Amino acid sequence: MEHNPFSLKGKTIFITGASSGIGRATALECSRMGAALIINGRNEERLRATFDSLEGNGHRMLPGDLSVPECMSAVSDSLPELDGVVYCAGITGHNLLPFIKEKDVKRMFDINYYAPLWLSRSITKKKKIKKGGSIVFISSTSGIISSYAGGSIYASTKGAVNGLVKSMAIELAPRLIRVNSAMPSMVETSLAEGMNLDEEQFEEDKRRYPLKRYGKPEEVAYAVVFLLSDASKWITGTNLLIDGGRSAAY
């Protein structure tokens, strides 16, 4: 049998935000690498479309909004022992500081930060992550390496996620559970489309990247597969930068 340290065969992995974007791409790539998946998303119809596209067998759907405590608790209770968790669910928003509303701050933190925080607490207390398991957060260069005008709330949530990754990596290391993040810059997803830029502005921004384009969801998914696999067994507490060289060009 050919040795492949990047294989996910025999691993059970839970993925949030699997109904679209990076979460959907991650689910598809993990299934192609042999994992049995449990996928979550707020939009059940789109989550079903992802589920129907998965390769292999033994997959499950757990639709629901994890920022709702009752839903988070129900999902946590129904999870089996896991080899990996990927937190892809997230929203973005853009508003200049004087116009920020409290409800917008609460909603973004509830989805981007508090949902994975409370779910992580629940599944670790219940010891649902196997020894040698891997937890991967989808973070961002925003709030860690850079930010942008109007990005105060979003950048703050990702900065908070970064702190969570570092602390969890230390606390879970005695159980040989690794905690890392994939840290992309601009990726061609519906979140990017919500930035209200016209085509000319997008093209101008792409020219700032040494590789002259934005990332694709599957390119972030490949990095997540690496962090879930045995190929990254000695990596924890790390932000894996995926930015087309953008940070090198500042």
C-alpha cells in the first residue's frame, strides 16, 4: 500500500460553514481524501447540495446555527468521537468606526468567535476529540497581519480567534491535540463579493498581490487538509499564511 501522510482515510471530521465558500470546498476535498464527514451550516438547502456532492460514504448532515446556544448544545451532544474539527462558518461586514452599531458587533462576534469558542469548550470537556486529533480555524490576515478601512469588527473577531488558537494549542498539547489556523487573504467567495467594490476596484486590488490574483476556496481547503492530516503532526499553535504573497509586498 502506497504511503500517503496527507490521506484522511479512517478519520472522522466535523466541518462548520460547509454550505458555501471555503467550508464547502473543504468538505469536498476532505471527502476526496477519504474522510468521513459531519457537516454543518445555517442554510439547510445549500448544505444538502454540499452533502450530495461529497465523495465516499458514511457522511452526515447536522444543519443549524451554532451561534444559537440550544443548537450548539444539540450539535455537540450528537457528535461522535472526532479526529478533526474545522471551523469555517463566518460572516463579514464593513462599516467605518463612527457608524458601527452594537447589534452588528454582537452578531459578528457571535458567529465568528463565540460559536467556535463555546463549541470547542463543549467538545473538549466531553473528550470528543481523539488523542492526536486536529482542530483548524479559518482565520484571516485581517486583524492579525493587516486590516482595512471599515474592517474594525471583522478584524477584531479574527484577532480574537488568533488568541484562542494560541491558548487552545497550549492547553490541548498534553492530549496531543493540535490547534492551528489557516490564514487566507482575499479569496473568491460570496464574502468577498459583499465588499461593494466594482470590477475595476477588484482588478486594481489584485495587482497588489505578487501572484496577481485572489485565492480560490479549494486552495485554502488544500491547506486545511494538510493541517488535518498526519503530515502536520508536529505543527500546533500556527497560523498558516495563504495570501498569494500579499504580506510580502507591503
